[in-house]
Amino acid sequence: MYRKISFIFAILVVFGLTATPVFAKMLNPTPEKPVTLRLGYADNPTWPDTANIPEPEHAYGLVFKSFVETATNGAIQIELFPSAQMGGSKEMTEMTKTGTLDLCIETGNMGPFFPEFQVINIPYVFASDEIAWWIFDNSQFWKDLMAEMEKKANLVFLGMGQNGVRNFTNNIRPIREPKDMEGIKFRVMQSPVFVKTVEALGAKAIPIAWPEVYTSLQTGVIDGQENPISVIAYVGKLYEVQKYFTLDGHTWSENMLVMNADKFNSLPDNYQHILKIAGLHGARADRAAEAIMSRVLGLGVLKDNMEVYAPTAEQVKMFQEKAQPAVIEWLKGEVGDKVVDDFLAAVKEAEAALGY
């Protein structure tokens, strides 16, 4: 079965590229001196050698690279640096901002570089993945916010993949209601909004870089962490050092492809367009890989190795009512009322467009 999933994924990726009509229009003469762009990300390049499906960021990188190199007829070459070779997400984002790295896939660390971005991490704000996607792919709010990010952070938005919906794991007790969070030390990403979310629920938040998480759980430096199913089950194999899993879905988490703005704007307009289209294709591959890893394969792995609990709708509302107001109030103090209110309005717009 898993081999079939891997084969189907590969076919979909290849068909998605070869069947794209814009390819014929984009091809350019083979250049004498190709431009090489370096892309860093955290996920591992295990597929197809040792895994049945690519990790989401690697799927993003593979499709992005193939599209760009094909559409430019080799004028732009994409060099992939997976497995956090260039550092953690925060370090790679800093390198991309300054131009030391050309592109990176960022996850949960944009707050220090562009605080307004943190609106998407308001806990329990998206009722489903497709609401988030609609905002990133269709809303004027997002277009305006990304234009502002380019000005303030020197980063160009090229596409939004999905790291997944984040859930809690720990070694202390099953978490069914907010009161069960009290006193537990959770690792969070190095971004203030994640700290505020965990603290609002009564637990202790400890920012730790991703490469150190497994060992920190193993040695008891922290009691728990929060991540998407795909990361817990496959990328990090955290079930080996965690007992309890709570499917609360508190925060939607991004895999966002960004590029150094100076580098991007130095390229001809037709190449800029190709990079943006490639970013969209890569984002869709990332979302598909994450969905299969989490919804099809990963949850089964966790059920086999951990005590899994799915809160009721009433219990999720308890989490939401405790965490969301505190984070929204803090965020308004950081970035102002307007961007938060405009984002919440965009969520309502997406819900209406999708029939929620």
C-alpha cells in the first residue's frame, strides 16, 4: 500500500509539471552562465531511497527546483540544502534576509523578522486547512501583508505550504482540558506567539531549536512539545520519547517559501514570474505530502505507539476560550489593532466563501 502511495505521488508530481501549459511559453534559450540559487530547509531528503513519501519541505524543494530549471531552460539552477544543513529555521530566515542564502522554507519563526505575520498563528483560528489556504491563495489581505513584509523584512513571498496543524504531546499526563496543561514544560518554536499560546493555557513554554528537541525530550529538559502529526510520527519520530498525544489542533503552522528581495528583484521580470509560479506548484506538493503523512499514515503510527486523545468539540472550545483572547490581546499590543482585525475579517471572508 505504501509503495502505491509513493508511486502515485511521484506520478502526480511529474504529471503536474509536464502538463503545465505555461512551460512552453516560459522556456528561454540555454544561458552561457546560469544563475544558481541556494534553497535551505529542515526536512530530510529520504524519499525515494528510504521513505515511501517525501517529507513536506522536501516535496516543496523538489517540485520548485524541477519547475524553475525546466521553465528557464537551465538559466536558473536551484541547489537544495535539506536536513537543516544551513541551520535551524530562524537561522536560515536570517541568512535569507541578509542575502547569505537565496531562499528558505520558513516554519514558525517569522515573528522576529516581521511581527505582523504572527496573526496566522492565533490559536484555534482556522476551523480547517482550506480556510487557511483560501486566505493565502486568494485574499487581498494576504497580498497586502506580503507586500509589507518585503518592505520591512527584505523577504519576497513565493508560496505557502503546510507544516501541519500543531498538537500537544507530553510525558506527564493525558491532556483533555486546559487544566491538564498546568505545570508541564513544553518546547515551542523560537517565536513569541507560540510562547504566549502555551503560557495562556497554563503551561511553561521553553523555546528550543528543532535539532535539539528529541534529545531535550529524551533527557527530561522538557516534558512535552507541540508539532503536526507528520513531524511527530515521521520527521522527528518523537513517539519514541513521548507517551501522550492530544489531537487538539491548536495552531496552523506554515511551510513558507521566501526569497531574498534584493536577489529576486535583480532578476528579469520573466524569471520572477517563473519563481512565483514554481512557488505555487511547490506549495501544493508540500500540502499534499503533509496531508498523506499526517492524515493517512502518521496518525496510525501514533496510535500504535502513544496514548492518543481527541478532545470533544466542547473541550476544544474550552482551549480556544482560554488561549485565543490572551494571544489576540498580546498581538494587538505588538502589531496594532488593524492588522489583527483585518486578519480576523479575512478569516470570516474565507469561511463565507467556502460555505462555513
